[in-house]
Amino acid sequence: MSRLTHKQRRFIDEYLISRNGTEAAIKAGYSEKIAAKSSSENLNKPKIQEAIAARLKELEKPTISTIDEVLEKLTAILRQEATEEVVAVDPIGGGFIKTEKKASLADATKAAKELLGRYLSTKQAKKLELEIERLQKELDSGHTSERLIIVDSFSEEMKGLIDDL
């Protein structure tokens, strides 16, 4: 793979900050007149795409849990498979010992409620999505009513809410 020029490296740096190609091109030293074109060309070059992907990978924080990790942990707590290390008094010697303790019934109940809430949110999001599609088809077919106009004006907002669930 050929090396990146100084301008291309600078473009990548600026693009990763703003996620705006034209702005990144200008800050990297490209002329304002051709910034949009240069940005488009740069973003379509495989070596720049690879460099951006590699930099994004570097920026990922491995310390932040993924949704799957959170759901797996909640499931382990619910099933009382998860344990935690606790310090307890040794009944024989009177000293302190470390021991493993399973999740309490209260913790399992909290985990169940959290998982159920996530499950219901997903189901509600799917129902909303289907309702939006149905109403959009009705609107597109020309059968408009006041209700459909209101729904159409809020459909983008509802889709945003669905994405947040």
C-alpha cells in the first residue's frame, strides 16, 4: 500500500475530529474552492478509508461494556450464576476469610426487571416501527387525513426514539 501524504494524514486527523469532510479538507490545507471535491476524492480512496478505519479502531474504548456484555452479566445474575468475592468472619478461627457469594434473590429480581424492561423496549420499538410503516403506506397511497398528517410530521422523531431504544 502506498504511503499517505502529509496533507492526507492531516485530512484524516481533522476528519476524525469533525466528521465533516469539507471542513477537514480546509483545515488540512486544501483550497476552499476545491475542498468539497478533495474531501469526496479522499474519502473514496481505499488507503484513506483503511487509515480512517484503523484510527477509529484505535479510538474504541475497550473499557466500556458492550450491550451484549451487559445483557450476559444481567442474565448470569438472574440465574444466580454470577458470584462476587466477599470478606467474612471465619466462624472457627475468628479471622477474616475471602469467600464467593452467589447473587442474592433481590439482585436476581432486579436483574430480571432490567432484562424484562429491555425486552419490552425492543418489542415496543418494533411495534412502533411497523405502525410507522403502515401509516406511511397509507399516506403515500393518497388517503390522507388529519391523523396521518400529524403522524407523518412526527414520524422522523419517532424513528429517532426507536433508534434510542
